[in-house]
Amino acid sequence: MNPWQVANNYTNPMQLENLVPAFTELLLELSSLEGYLRFQMETIFFPSMIDEWIGTNIQPMKGKLMELKQTTENQIKLNSRV
């Protein structure tokens, strides 16, 4: 699923349907990792530093995954063609 395929609605629905569960699982894993890291870091760092670290290292990945998942779901709804 590249930008050209998305822009031209030229994606394969069968492949897209397999991506949604993978993106969902990855988002859950990242959220779990974020919670674990926050808990572990609390004993060492100030809250503002933890927020900065999470915002720099975890949030961008979560944002990109959410964007990919939304794009995939939108392409499925558009009844994309092969």
C-alpha cells in the first residue's frame, strides 16, 4: 500500500483486510510498552522527562500506525479494486 495506490484507490482489499488486525495488535503492543516504560521510568526520572521521552520515541510510532490503520480502513470502505 503505497501513496500512489491510496491516492488512486488502487489497492487490493484482500491484502488490506489482513493489515487491520496487524495494525491493531501493534497499537496494543505499543500501548502496553508505553505503560511498562512509564512505570519503570517513574523511579528514576521526573514526570516531564518521561512525557518528553514517550512523546519523542513512542507517540510518533503510534501516530503513524493509527494513520496507516485509518488509511487501510478507508480503502476497504471505498471497495478498492485490484
